[in-house]
Amino acid sequence: MSTVAAEFGALYGAAPDGVWAAPGRVNLIGEYTDFNEGFVLPLALPHTAVAAVSRRDDGVLRLHSAEVGGGIVQLDVETLEPLSGASGYGWAAYPAGVVWALREAGHPVTGADVHLASTVPTGAGLSSSAALEVVTALALNDLFGLGLSRPGLAVLAQRAENAFVGVPCGVMDQMASACATEGHALYLDTRDLSYRQVPFDLTARGLCLLVVDTRVKHALGDGAYAERRAGCEAGARALGVRALRDVPATQLSDALARLDDETVRRYVRHVVSDDDRVERVIALLDAGDPHAVGALLTEGHASLRDDLRVSCPELDLAVEAANAAGALGARMTGGGFGGSAVVLVAADRAEEVAAAVGKAFAEAGFAAPGVFPAVPSAGARRVG
């Protein structure tokens, strides 16, 4: 954190008013359910976006990233406008979008100097963008005394990504980054944003959750995510419900029989069954039986692969190789088309399983994956 503050001083000629951090996340179960007002179960990672920030009162917003080449991006808060094409802002669209969303909501944000550094892998399905948004929102909330709650910050960060950046994501990523706590998974109802911190101490049970970063970069702004969201919304309309969350798993067969479009039928089957998987996982965790969660992870991957069709050869191989090497279960996590998988494994077999996945990737001619344990970590906070 002191490095980020020092870099800020070198850039802007003065110490920052403060330093904040917000984590990336990995989602244990519940994929593409958040924009269907359903259930999700993410946990925060130790990887964070860190922001050194100072308040300005002259309407100037200056942004700098330690990871992205180029100098300081200078913008006018009065002229921030998504309709001009947020893609023109590049990486700066994420923090700039937060400033725009806060001002659109009536909050008097009058400018800032921002220096960002992140250890969240980009394009890995671990919510690097949400970490940037949430850390910016938290810093500005503190510096301008806005008094927003953590869920309130998450909703504004989601609006920045939806309306400014142009990715129609649900609220899970921002809620996980803003609200998660160390040692817990976040059981979130995305309809009303109620949540419960679920103890998730796998070490005490002799287990480990691995993240396998396939190194395949996904880009959710390319239309595939939006197409699936539109298909889910079409399914809800056809079934006469507000959202697919309102279709009980016990009535799924009847609901599917009422749908004529095969693509919509597949999407509905995935969402309704994945909502049910979240609740089944929660029941297992509450009962103290995390070992049994593995089978539901693998079941969820098959649904994402076959019904939602958002997997890719590298993700499928990661899941297959991990399970063949003795993992309890595995699935892709995040938006798909690349990114990462999660693997539940006995702690004493974690290295063996990781090695097996690496060997399978090498034999397939794929780039070596990154593998690391997912340690449930703290959500967004001030660190300096």
C-alpha cells in the first residue's frame, strides 16, 4: 500500500488523502443467475485493486494505472458521458464510470486524483473490473462523505459497468467485492440484495479450493453475455414471471415444455437448475458437509457447457483433468469463454491435482495455466 501512495506522490506531487483496496472474487456456484434475480455464492480473493486518491473541487478527474501503459488520463467530470462511447476511455472507463454514476445519482463528486494498482488477473473471470469500480466508489464515498452503504456502493458500481462501460452484468461481482468478509462466502439474494456471510473454512475440513486460470482472455462486452441475458429475459416473459428466479426447480420440466425456442429453453434450464444448486450447496455447508459440494460443482459445469454454452476447450480440460486426478469436483467460474475454473480438492492432493491439470494443458498444446488457492478474504476497505 505504501508503494501505491509513493507512486501517487511521484505522479501528482503530493501525498494522497488516503488509500483503499477492493478485492476480486471467485464464484463458488450460481452463474448467470444474478441478472435473473437469483442466488449466488461468491467469495473475495486476496488479490485486490488498490487506489490512492485525493479529492479535487475543480471538476477535474485525473486517472492513472500502474498496469496500463500511458500517462495520466485527464477528464472533466461535467462532460463524462457514456453515449460518446465509453470504449474511447479504455481502462479508465471503469473509474470514470463510477464518477459518472455517482453524479447521475445526485452525489456531489467534484473531481479527484486517482492512482490505481491491481493484482487481480485481468480477463480471468475474477472480476478485475468490479474491483476497480468498487475501490473507486469506496474512496469517493469516504472523501466526499456520501454516506452510502456497501450494497449502495455496489449498485452504483454495477450501474457504471452497465450504463457507462456497456456490459450488462448483474450485481454479484460488485456485491462480493464490497461486502465479503474474511473466512466466509457471500450467500446473496440478488433480488433484494439481502445476504448472509457463510463460514467457509475449508482448511479446517482438510480441503482446498483451487483457481485454475486458463490464461484464455474473455471479453464479455462482445455480445455473447448480452445475448444470453436477452434469452433469459425472453424466457421469463414467455413463462409469465418477473424473472427466472420465480420458476421453482420442481416445476422446471413443465416450464420447459411451454417454451418453443430451443436456445431459450437451454438458458432457462441452466438458470433454474443453477439457482437450485446454490441452495443445495448452502444446505451442505450449513450441515457441515463441504466435501459433498464437489459433485454439484461438476454438475454445474456440465450445465454451463451444454445448456448455456459459455465454456471453452481449456475450461473443459481443466475440469476433466482435475476430476480425473482425484478432485472432489470442478467447474468453470465467471462469465466463461475463457477465464478460470474452481476445483474442490482434499488439501493433501492439491499439488497432485494442480500438476495433473498442468500436464494435461501441456499435452493439449495449451499455454500453462496459473493455479492458486482461493482463500476467502476481506471485502473493500480503507488501508491507508
